[in-house]
Amino acid sequence: MAAKKSGRTSSSHKKKSKNMSKQIAAAVVVIAAAVCVVIFGGGMISPASSPLAPLITDEHAFSMHVIDVGQADAILLSKDGKFALVDAGETMKPSEREARDKLFAYLDSLNVTRLEFLLLTHQDYDHIGSALDVLKKYDVGTVYDNGVVHTSATYEKLMTHILDQKIPYRVVAAGDVISSPWQGVTLEVLSPQKDLIMSGKNPDINENSVVIKAVYQNVSYLLTGDAEKKAEEAMFAAGEDLNADILKAGHHGSSTSSTQKFLNAVSPAVIVISLGEGNEYGHPHKEPLERFVQMTKHIYRTDMDGDIVVTTDGNVYSVVTRKAHVYENVIVPNQAAA
């Protein structure tokens, strides 16, 4: 595989700061039990060409923390002591606010008191179930979502709180740029399209997930929410630049997402899947996993790896997992896709 369009440099040319930033140091504390640390550069990526290496400690490093909150999504972005959250999901089983407690414990371990923004990719409970609790516990600068009118009690209570507390709220769609709190980081919205993808009379929730591309210098991350095949096709039709180094896989590794055409356009070096152990949906499904394996050897799952942090200094990037990462286990589907 040739070097990516991101222009990553070879790991042999990486430069490290002598001073570990407080943010990165905190990440190390959070993943104190981490046993898998890999650093990547440009060119072919394989176990042989990706030896174990220390976590990137550049004082201005940018990190994506895919938090293990079970069958849900909660992704923390961080740089220079500033934080933002993409989704704040809650699990359906077991309940008892399990995901919320895991999310709060993770944020508190990093001493997070303010979130520059909370981006809700779409209105499903496993993406917004803890959002109201987040707004009550932390100072949040702005809330973003796709603007789909949804009648669930959870979403209505959330929107009522945002209105009552006068929390800044903004609907985003393809072509928008989210104001970045971090120097050197851009946040582009690639989906949904302005004229929401329809399914029958109502907008389809998953297909209208907010998809964002975060770019820090020469390294890019693509976060896809639960975007499925129609959304992927719509991004193609719109000519969006999907190429990215790190992909947060769509819809928890479901066969409804991650088509071969889409993966070819992204050409990811790292794929991260957020999902719950033994979930009732059988995620991740066999079909996307088979496609992932053809793209890269660096596939991570929160149900097996626990919390996953992907950090970059803008040229190279490292992956750290809380639990032991065993590639042979990660690529086994929970069950065949229905």
C-alpha cells in the first residue's frame, strides 16, 4: 500500500517533544493497563513494519479517545487541555446508566470540566442516551446535531434542557465547518446532505448521521456515526474527500455500512469499532470485517480492546488500548450478518 494522500512521514523521521503534555500524560493514566502501543508512519503498514514504540508525547498532540461504553458511542477529542465529545450514548442492556458511569469516570480521570462542544451524530438512544446528563454535569460550549425532528422522550427532554438553559445549539450538514477549539485542527462536516436522506415520509436517522473529518496537519480521522450505504453513496455523489488515516467504523461494524467502495475511498490505516461485548445485534458482522482485513492489519474493537486512544503529532500516530490487543480475536465476527 503506497503512502497515503495525507502525506505521513516515515516513522524513522518522527520528532518527539521532550516534554510530555499534561493531556497526553493524563491519557496514559487513563489507559494505565494498556498493553498494546503501536506507532505508524507512511508507506506499507504491517506488523513487521510497525514495531512497538512509546506513546506519542508531543505537547500539542491531538487524540481521539473511543471510550468503551458498551453497545453505544462516546468519542472524546482532545488537544492542548481542551476537550469535545462526539456522541454520549447509553446502552439498552444492561441499563442502570452503565454507559453514563463509564463515560463520566473516563472524563473525570482526565479532569475534564468543560467540553468545547457536544456533537450528536443522530438521535438514537445509543448515541444520545447520556447527553442530558453530560449537559448537567459539564460546562458545554455548543451542541451540534443533524436537525432531524425526533419524537423520543429522551430527545425531547434533551432539546427542552438546551432551550431552557440557553445552551448554544446549531444544526450542521455537509459543507459546514465546525469551529475548532484546537489550533491546527480542522473539523469538516461531510454528511448529511442539506436535503436529508429520506426513508418513506421521514428522514432516516442512521443515514442522516453527522459525519465529520478531523484533520491535524498531515493526519486525518473520519468519524461516521451510524451512517449506512445511502449516506456513503450520497457522500460519493457530492464529491466529498473521504480519504483518512483513521476510521471510526459506521454503525458498530454492521453490514449496513462500510461498503467496499466507501472503504476504498477512505483507505484507512487504522479502523476502530465501538460496540458492546456479546451484543444482541451480532456486531461486528462478518461482511465488513472481511473487508476491513483487506484494508489493514490494524483493527480495534472496544468490546475486546476496551478504551482505545489514537494520538497524532500531525505526522505520525500511535494507538493504545486498555486491554491486550489480539488481532486473531478481533477479526472474528460475533455472528453472521442476518
